[in-house]
Amino acid sequence: MKLAIERTWQGDALPKAHCAELEVVRSGELLLVTATSPFFGDAPPLTAAGALDGLAQFEVVELFLSGPGEDYLEIELGPHGHHFVLELRGIRAPVRTCLPIEYAVQLERSDVPDAEGVLGRWSAQARVPVAYLPAQVTRANAYAIHGPAGARCHHAHAPVPGARPDFHRPEYFVPCQL
């Protein structure tokens, strides 16, 4: 399954240079998640790479996978080696957080932004145990977030209408098969 992040959270088209993509493949007992994204140069978290609660406050690509109810898995991947995986049973109701995964990232950056404000690209590979998934994955959505506090940019595969970006809305996820 491929999810292209080509729109703002409200549904407006993004410039091609700002688009990201997630590819998700089930391989035995693992979910292989590959992210490719522009790098906007947000400051990295002040902690060592690894699991980080609060990663969504930094530059990040996110994948949400849900079943037919309100159980879902959120996978956050960052360009500096940080990740955050949480299992939710109900909207914004985490039951397990900082779930361990195997994670590798490659960042190619420039000191000078291009005409679109992009400082390079990054790609990441996450190996997520299938045991973390809801019983039956039927829907998904993907997002990318970057920018300083007060001026954050929120991008989406499938838009999430509303007055503010709220990605914890499974009713706007798209059908998928894993």
C-alpha cells in the first residue's frame, strides 16, 4: 500500500517539492513502513535518537492504521532518528506508548533551501511488529508536519475537514488492505 501526502490537511494541493510518501508492506510478522519526505530543517529533538513521546511537535511523518471500530495504531517517524508508536483503543485513548520498533533513517541535507524552501530529503525504514495492529486493518491515513510553533504546516493523504488539524479522526481515513 502506498499513501502519497500531496495535500494540506484542508485538501489544498501541495507543491510537488513538499509532497511525501509512505509505503506499507506486510512481511510475515512485520509491517515494513518506508517514508520518503522533504526535509524542511526543523530543529531536532534534544534527546538521543529512539522512541520519543511528543515527536509530533517536531518535523515528522505519521501513519494511522485502524480497524472497523475506533482501535488504531499511530506510527510517527522523524528525520533525526526518532520515532513514536502508540496503540489506541478509542479516539485519543492510548493503551500502550513508546512501543519498540527497528528504525533507520537517511537524511540528505543542504545548508541552502531550494526555491520551495526545502533543505533536502530524508527516507526512513521502520519494522513494526504486526502484533501492534488492530485486529483487522481496514482504513489508513498519512500525514506530515513541519515548521515552527505557531506556524506549523500540516499535510495529509486524505484531508480532515474542520477548524484545525485533527488527525485522530478515523472517519476520514481511506480504505486499505494489508
